[in-house]
Amino acid sequence: MASKAALRLQERAAAPHPAFDWRRIAYLVHLSRALDEIEETRLVPEKKVLYQFSARGHDVAQVMLASRLDGQRDAVAGYYRSRPTMLTLGLDPVDAAAAPMARSGGYSDGRDVGVTSNLPNLDGPCALPMCGGVGTQYTPIAGWAQAITYYRDVLKDERYQGSIGVVLGGDGSVASNGFWAALAIATTAKLPMLFYIEDNGYGISVTADKQTPGANIAANLASFENLFIRDGDGTDPATAAALIEETLHHVRAGKGPALLRLTVPRLCGHSFQDTQAYKSAEVIAAERARDPLPKLKAHLVPEIFDEAAWDAVAESARADAEAAVQTAMARPQPDPSEITRFVFAESSEVQRQGGLLPHGHSFPAVTETATPEPTRINMVTAIRRTLDHELATNPKVVVFGEDVGAKGGVHAVTMGLMAKYGDRRVADTSLSEEGIIGRAVGMALAGLMPVPEIQFRKYADPAEEQLNDCGTMRWRTRNRFAAPMVVRIPGGFFKCGDPWHSQMAEVKWAHAIGWQLAIPSNAEDAVGLLRTALRANNPTIFFEHRAMLDDPWARRPYPGDDYAIPFGKARHLRHGNAITIVTWGAMAARCDEAAADFDADVIDLRTLSPWDKHAVIASVKRTNRCLIVHEDTLTAGFGAEIAATLMSEAFLDLDAPVERIAMPDVPSPHNLALMEAVVPSVEKIASRIDALLRF
């Protein structure tokens, strides 16, 4: 039997790689282990930590990789088992300990799960806000990597030379939409992006062969074009160091993306509550035998440390972890009075990272006073001219989506813009809404103003996870991060309908936390609202109704390059005293026509988040009657929100029930007669006005 000394000599046959700071790596691994141990043995049983994910087994390779992320504009997107990476990038151990206890301060202030950390940094490597969904981290880092190439090649910013985006994910996440969307983005655009797959063989209890054939994503992608792949044992420090350096060099050299798969053991349950009853005793023993920490010691002692020095590092890390936990425990509970802050931007406090403002960007002055040109234009032309002007005056505006480039958009809104500004600023993308919105998130976090297009309203459904994560980002990081963008979405009926291209369902975005929502009914409002959105510090859904893009009623003179409309400020289409009609989008034109023979106050809300409740309430207090008209389905449509508000704020002023006209609870039908039967018509609106006036 070989002696311990002989085994140790064999394990460190390869000398420690000189590019790595092994003393710091040893300390950080011990620090991570100590925090995990304190949580697992004390804080979770004491119910001071309610949601715990250990990184034991993943920690050594993670720390090694993160220690080599020193590019000025490097960024990492991690997941719930990425605390070793965060500590290596500079996360305060007190914040790392406080967040799982939901204490105040830190990267969440008790708002998010303690393992979903973030680390803003405008002058060095940063960590993008983590999300709770598996696979959601991939496309934002693809967007960050694309932003690197944009700053480097288009804006000629030398700080981005050699910088990269790195995403961490487990073997389970390689089955997610986000992984494949990001893979398509990174390889087709040859982005400086590293996919680091920590393969522990299990997605909670599901074995890796259920996630990918053969249980090895690196082997499966061997023939993938433009992807540099390396695969090895993440528990062996020498192997991991060589593979990390090789893949990082490839990506930093501008040769395109790389995927590094390192196998590691999960020396714990998926979370603390996971008993691992699905694993046999033999499997658990085999995993413990692969613990990378003893292998790290064998690799470094006595080459870098002697035994006493190694033990001193371990003891120092344990003491620091204990001190961090005690300091974290002394922090107060978060202040409940602050919980509604930072759903949207606040002028008194700019986020630390994301969007244009943290980089000192300033905009020319705008005005609510239109300077109309002599001729009327349709909404298509109005939106195109506004995008054109903002592209010309703001080099950080980038427009992209399916068919927006060479074709000019399926509705011709972006026609000619790629030819004018080039395919780095107006670009076609792969057919992946997850990829379109996810990359927009990363680009926004990098300080650009992305303008992604979702081709039709129904097509936004695959991107809903990214849209929701984007909207909640400012709130869940307590204003550390935000991702302002303008998502253009056409929808609604047009000549005919169908269940896939003609939906509105705008109430979903009015309900979505953190999103502004604009639905212009005419060309002038489209200009003013889009300009405001493109210069805003919040993410915005800009809904372009298909029926109004070239509708004669919606045509207006171009109001000027400085014209902007504040969100939450409605427009009166007609002034009257007998009844208030509240509407938006394509129904504005129909309500305007239907009200022609009545003494009606017709209000076009223009934006639903925020919506001008003051204008509506003031009108109803004067007219004492209200009819709400919208194209979305009746049940739980936004009209119900308006009606409920009026019941609360103007009940005693009403002389008749608040009425709603909307589509019945069915998708938009394709047959023209069927569509006209369900969409509120001028005749139906006029009839209901008459009935309310007679009530």
C-alpha cells in the first residue's frame, strides 16, 4: 500500500499554476466552507436561515475561476450555488452572511432569497443580479458580452478590450430555454462569453442523463460551430487550473465563446431541506471521496504552504466567518415602511448600475408643446422617425429583434434603419424571444439603451420569465441594479384577427411589477410616448396597435424632435359633461366616433402603468357616469381596475353603474364576421352610452 506521502506526491505531480493566487484561493474556499457549515449546523436548525444552499464541492473550482476574472469590464452571472464566486469577486462576508438571514442592508435588504446575490461595479468585474429561475442567467450574460463588443468596436472604448462575460450553471440548467438561446446568440455572433457548467450529476434528484443525452453537455456540443469546448475533473486543482486558463485565454483573445464543463460533487442536498434519500449510501460515499478541499491541500502543501500555515489559513477563515455572522446578526430587521420603494426609479436616488444614468448620460431638453409639421403621417412613420432621431442623437441606443433589420420589420416600422446605422445598431436576431429579452437585460445592465422588438403580443409569452425578472430587478436589489429598456410589441386586431397575432392582454403588463406600459392611439402620441420611454430610467412596454399603424384616424402631424409626453397623463379626445368614456389603443378611435352625438368626456389614457386616475376621477365627479371600453377580454381586464378605483374614490358621485365594454373571454377569432362580433364596435359603444344616459 502506498504511503500518504507518496499519494500526496502523486496528487501534486503538476505544480500549482503560477497564474493563480493560491494563498487567496485557499483562504476563500475555507471562508465559503465555514459560512456553509455555520448555516447548516446552527443557523438553519435555529431557524435564523430559512432557505439555504451549500456550495460544498463546487467551491474550489468556482473560486479558482473567479480569481482569474480581472478584466475591467468582466461580468459574471451566477445562480443559487455561486457564493464562492461572489466572495472571490469582493462580496463583503457580512453581506454574504446577513442576506440568508434576511437582515437589512447588503444586496437585497431582505427582499430576495439570500443566495441570489449581486455585486455592482462600474470600474471592475461585476456580478449581475441573480434570479431564482433555473437557466435565467444565461441570456443576460450573452447580452453583456454583446455589449462588450459594441463598446469595444462601435464606441471604441478601450476599457472593454479583453473583457468577457462568464455564466455559471449546473448540469440541470443545460436543458433550459435560456441555455440554448444564449448558446445560439454567443456562437452566431462569436461573443466573448464563457459558459461554465458545474456538473454534479443531479438536478435536485434528477440525474444528468435526464437533462442531456449521455449526461455530458460538452460531448454533445462537440460539433457546435464557433464553440471552444473543454471538459475535465473540477476536483483536481491542477486539471481545473489548466482548463480554466485555456478557456479564458481563448475567450479573452477574441476567438469566440467557450464552454468549460467541470465535474464536481454536491456534498450536500440540493438545499438544506433535501435529505438526498434518492441517493444510495455508496453514491454519497463516492461523492465525499471526491471532495476537492483535501485535493487542494495536497496540491498546495508543502509546495505553497506548510501544514501549520495551511491550518492557520483555515483557522483565520473560520474566525472571519464567525465574526461576519455575528456582525450580520446584529443588523436590524429591514424597515417595513420602505418596502414599496424602488418598484420604479426615484429621482432622488439613481441605481448603482444599469441604464444610462450611472454613466453620467444626459439628454437634451424636451417639451410637451408640439411643433407640428404641415402634413399628417401614419403611426408607422411616426415611430420610425422617433427611433431614427434617437439613434442619431444617442449612440447607446440599439434596436434588434426578428426581421427588424434587412426586412425593416414585419410592419415596416424599422425599414431603412439598418442601412442607415449599420447592423451593429439595428440588428436581426435568432428566433428566440427568451434570447431577445434576455440579451436586452444584459445590454441594459452594461449601460446601453436596448430597444428589442417582440414581433407580436402573443410571442412575448416565451420571454415572460426574463420580462418579469427585469421588472422586479430594481426592487429586489433595492436600487443597486436596474435594466431600463423599451420593448416594442405590436398586437391587437388588424383587418382580421386570430389567436396568435391579434391578442392584446395588456393587463398582464399593467400587472407586471416595475414595467411602464404605453399604448398610443395615434401618431403624435406615439412620438411623445416613445421618446419619453427611450429617455426614461425604467423598463417600458411600448404597445403598437396593429390596426392603428396606418389608420386614417391615427394620422397626425409629426410633433417635432423634442416632443415628449409624461407617462400617466391622459388626453381628452372630447370634452363633455354628461358621461365619461375611458379607453386606450384602437378603441380610442371607436369611442371618439361613437361619442360624436353625445355630450361625452372621452379620455384616452395613453399609458396604463402609470394611469391617470386623477383625470378619470375628476371627470366622473363632474359627469356622474362612466363607460370603460377596451379590446382586451372582460374578465380581469384593466377596465376592472378602473371601475374598482371609481367605486372607492367616486362612488357617491355616480348616478349610474360603472359599465364596461370589452371582448368576451375568448381569443381573437380569424373569421372577419366573428371578429367584428367580439371586438367592441362603434354601434355597441354608442348604444351603451345611450343606455347609461337614460339610466
